[in-house]
Amino acid sequence: MNYNNAKFFASYGFITQLPAPDRAEIAFIGRSNVGKSSMINKLLNRKNLARASAEPGKTATINFYELENIFLADLPGYGYAKTSKSEKQRFSALIGDYLSAERSLCLVIQLVDMRHSPTNDDIKMINALIDGEFPFIVALTKADKLSANERIKRREALKSELPCASELTLVEFSSQTGEGVEQIREIIEEIAEE
């Protein structure tokens, strides 16, 4: 799969605007500022294809990227306290509508900041993915910010913090060092071949 040929497709603020589900889709979901756009950029060998921002809550739409025969869908972040109540509700509805729509969704990449315990919103989302029987993995972002000892402690804590932790595929990821990139690409390529 040639990641260098990936390109931005379109942004959608409403579920009714989404393109026809004519190909496999992989969705990136996580709280605001967890690193969704940075992960997409790293996976696709780009610096600014997906607009990453230090300010949380910048992705207010579902952004689609075309990678050969699949779409990557970057969903708005959830849980950002400084977003207005109406915007929070719109983001939440957009995410929920996307997950419940008749899409060709074959994988959700749920991002969780490895440095911290998963938020209540992270736990709710993981439970929703489990209950909805969505195929998903958990990408533990910002792994490079932890020392070897801190990582060991976080891995151990995650066993009790994440629902069904022993049954989940966890990938430690860093958009700075590239750790986890090849592992996630392998998963994407398996899906693209199906």
C-alpha cells in the first residue's frame, strides 16, 4: 500500500453529507488533543495532511482521507471542557450517528493517552464499541513521553482500567518516534485486502 499517495477527500459537518459507503472505512476516535490528526499524518508520511493543533477541539467535522481503496475517517474529539454545550452535543451526535449509520466501517482505532488513566468518556466509548461489536484496537498515544519504568506501570494499570483489557489489541504509539506505525499499517493493510 502506497501511503505517500493518500490524499484529503472532504470534510463533513453533518451525517447526511457523508459520501456513499462504497469502500472500507477506518475511523479514528478519541478525546480532544489525544493525537488523532498527528497519528494520521504519521501513518500517511505527511506533516500537515490532517491539521493537528496544540489547541483541543479543533477537529469539528468528520474528515475523510483517501488511501487507495479505503477511507480513513478522522472524527471530532470528545470531552473538551471549553467547547460550548451545543458544540459538544453536535460532536457527540456526529460521532454517534457515524457509528450507527450503515457504513462500511471495518475498524475503529480508539486513541487513549498512555500517560494517563482513560477518561470516563474513553471508557464509555470503548464500552460502546464492545456493545456494538465493532472491530477495534486501542492505540496508546504519546508513549514516547514515558520512561521505561513509567510504561511498565501504565501497562499494568491499564489491565484494570480498560474494559475487557485482556481481550483488546493495544498498540503503543508515538507520532514523534514512529513507534507503532508499522503495527497499525499492517492492520490497515489486512483490512484493505479483505
